Amino acid sequence: CSMKAWARAVLCVACCVWLAAGQSKRSGGEELIRFSTKSKDACAMTVGGQGEVKLRVVCRNQGKSYWCEYVGQPSVCRSFNANPKQYWNQISSELRKTTHACQGTAVLKPSMCQKAPADAHMKQVAVGPKPASQKPVKTAQEKPAQSKPAKKLPKPPKTATAQPTLVPSSEADANKMAQEYCWESLQGVCAYFINLFKG
């Protein structure tokens, strides 16, 4: 009887050691989950690390590939500790619904840990190669409005400016010029000479 009890004890200890070894290998090694996005990108999700867990997503489609990394501490969520496999399955299910597994998913929040502290969620920390950003469409630059040269207005016809007539046409004109250009006391003499030059 004691022999059987001893054998049972040894067997029990061996089973415990085997289970413990298997559990540590699972938590220490990387777990691989494959999935496809809506746009048929073939993706692989690897999970590794203890405490702070690193999640890496790599996708390929028609010769093109992209990747991204997430970091978090899902162990702060009680539901994760109870069923970690379900946690990662929910994340892969969330990524399946996207057309690009690394775009628009800056934070991954499995439904089982929605109410858990923010540290339990996986936050994107790296992505590459980044999708080609659309180059801004160059719009034709509007040319600065060129000011049209002002139309040259036609020059007004030259009007003959009234200039004093030096040669009088009559005696009255001679007297008038004498009044304009000579002293009052000499106007008579001036008028005489103006008439004289006229003749």
C-alpha cells in the first residue's frame, strides 16, 4: 500500500512539473495567429514577452507588404489572465474587419477587456513601410492679374493761345496797345509810333 502511495506521489509531482514546464514555454515563446483582412491581405500576428507584451502584425498582398507593432500589458485585465487565447483571438477578429491591418487601429481594445485599465489595451508604437501618402494635387497657380496699360486718351487739339498782336490792325488797336505797354503820359506818343510802324 505504501508502495502505491509513493508511486502516486511521484506521478503527481511529475505531472505538475510537466504542466509547469509546458505553461512556461507557452508564456515565454511567441504565439502565432494567422488572419486575412477585408482586402485579402494575408497577415500573421505574433505575440511575445512577459509583463509588457509586444504584438507584431505582418501582412502581404500581391508582392507588397507592411507591418506594425503594438505594446501593452494585457495581464492587468483579469479576463485576459483567465483566458489569454480569447484575448488574442478577439484582437485578430478586430483586425480582420479592416482593409489595412495597420491603419486606423492605433489602439486595440478586445471586448473582454473594454473596462480594464488603459494599460491592458495594445497601443501601436511602430509601423512600416508607411503607406505612400497622396501627393497634393498641384493646382495651376493663378497668374497675377496683369494690369492693362491705361488707354492713352487722344490729346486735345492744340488751341491757338491768344498772343498779343504786335502789329495793330487799326488805330483803335494802336491806342489799346499804347495803353497796355506805355506810361500814361507817353501813350499818345506810343500810339503815334505804333501807327507809324504799321504804315
